[in-house]
Amino acid sequence: MDTLLKIVKLTRPLNLAIIALTMWLMMAFVLRPFVQVNQFELQLPDLYFWLLVLSTVLIAAAGNVINDYFDQRTDRINKPRDIIVGVHVKRRVAMFVHQLFNIIGLGIAVFISWKVGIWKLSIIHFFAAGSLWFYSVQFKRELIIGNVLVALLAAMVPVLVGIYEIPLLIREYGADVAQLFKHLYPGEDPAVYFKYMFYFIFGYAAFAFMLNLIREIQKDMADVKGDRRIGSQTIPLVFGIKNAKRITAALIVLSMIGLLIIQQMVVNDLVSLIYLIVAVFVPLSISLYINHYAVRRPEFVRAGNAVKIAMLGGLLYSIVHYYVYFAADIA
């Protein structure tokens, strides 16, 4: 039983829960309102949607396991008390769990893409699984590449929901939307209806990319001792901690400015502004402050945790947006 609990911990269940929550929020509070307000229905059956979530979570879990498998040398220096692989879970067991999760996750992805009639969608899952492997083996130790790759994979989570659902909506309702635009908006491209859904999801993806990039650099600053021992070329090791702090601070400020511009241009209402300040800007500001004065590993970890809170706040804005802009019309 203790070994099983350690394996569960190895998969980082909180991160997996955030992945599942992200996908559910994108479907329930971003895409669903866009179609329901026009008396349309989502086309991806609930069973296939939750299988898609399971596939994504299993592949991410496999990535977390293999990451710890290859991180044993650095973890002995950075966090010796938290080592699981090789201490509580045998190396061969960790590798088996990684392979099993990948096989099941990829198998589910192939099944779903076959059922919806778009085979090539499964390529995304194979790309993610392969990327997580090469990240753990090599890219994590490369300058910038590893940080960008993890941030890109995090951004793919909300996009994945749109990539599976929106083509099915176009297939089912494309002619109806074209007819509607012909009468109500002559001369307008009816494809803009579906593009707008993608734009909204892409906004969440860009937010996830930026904040995960920030957090990855903060993690590199926390792990600098172990990374130096194995010859990694991370941003704090190549450019120094001070410059890494400046880069992180610049990214935080740019993220806040970008979010404010989007809020003013797209969802210019007082409720959204107040929510953005409280749920996203405050934790990002706290991270900025901690990051500036951080010296020891726990301080950089706390800075990263504040960014995590901001990520969650940004995701939950989808619920706020639904009640501000859609709830009355759908009810």
C-alpha cells in the first residue's frame, strides 16, 4: 500500500487535477455557452470527452514519472527528503508505470480520434508523450528549450479541447451558421463564428504558456545546485541568478500588461477587471516580490506556488465570464 501511495505521489496528482479541471472548464464554460446561446449542442459525446481527459492525464502522469526517474542525481542535492524513485519505488517499477500509462493514454487517444473520424488528432498525443520523454532525457538540461517545451505542452491542454470539438461543430452546424450569416450579416464570413471560439481558447492557452514559462525558470533557480552538478545549461546557470530574476520579472510584468490589454479590448466590464486584479494580478505581484528577494530554494518554490495560484485564478475566470456574458441568455 505504501508503494502504491508513493507511485500516486510520483504522478503529481495535483497537477493532473489541474489538467482535468482545465479541460472541463474549456468545454463547460467556454465552448458550451458559445453553442447553447444559438440553440446548438456540443458534438463530442460526454464519454469521449472524459476519455480525452483521461488520455491527457495519463500521458502527463507518465511524463511526471519519467521526469523523476531521470532526476535522481539532481534530487539528491536539491530535495533529498523527497526522492521516491530508487528509494520508495524501484526504478524498474517506475519505468513500467511510465510505459503502462503511455500505452493506455495513447491507445485511448487513437480510439477517440477514430470514433470522431479525424485520425490525425492522435498525432498530438504521440507528440506530447515523445516530448515529455525527450524533455526528461535531454531537453531539460538545455538552455531555454526545455522551458519552452513544457510551457508549450501546458498550452496544448486547453487547445486540445477545441481541436477535438470545433471541427465536429463545423461539420454539424457549418451550413446553418452560413445560412444565419447570409440573412443577419450579409457579406460577413460565417467562419468567424467558429474562429471566435478558437480565439477564446487560444487566449487561455497563451496565458498558460506564459505562466508556465515563468514557473519553469523559477524552478530552475530553485534547482540550481543540482543542475550545476550534472552540467545543465539552464537560464540561471548560463546567465546568472540575478539575470534569471530579471527575465522572470519581465515575463510577469509582460503577462500582466497583456492580460490588462485583453481585458480592456475583449471583456471590458468591471466584474472582469476586479476579478483579474484579485485572482491573477495579486498572486503574480506576490510572486514578483518573493522572486526579487529570493535567495534559498524554498523561497523560489514559494514564488512558483504563487504563479500556480495565478494560473488557477486565470482558469476559473471562464466561470466568471460565463455568468457575466452568457448565463442570462441561456437561461
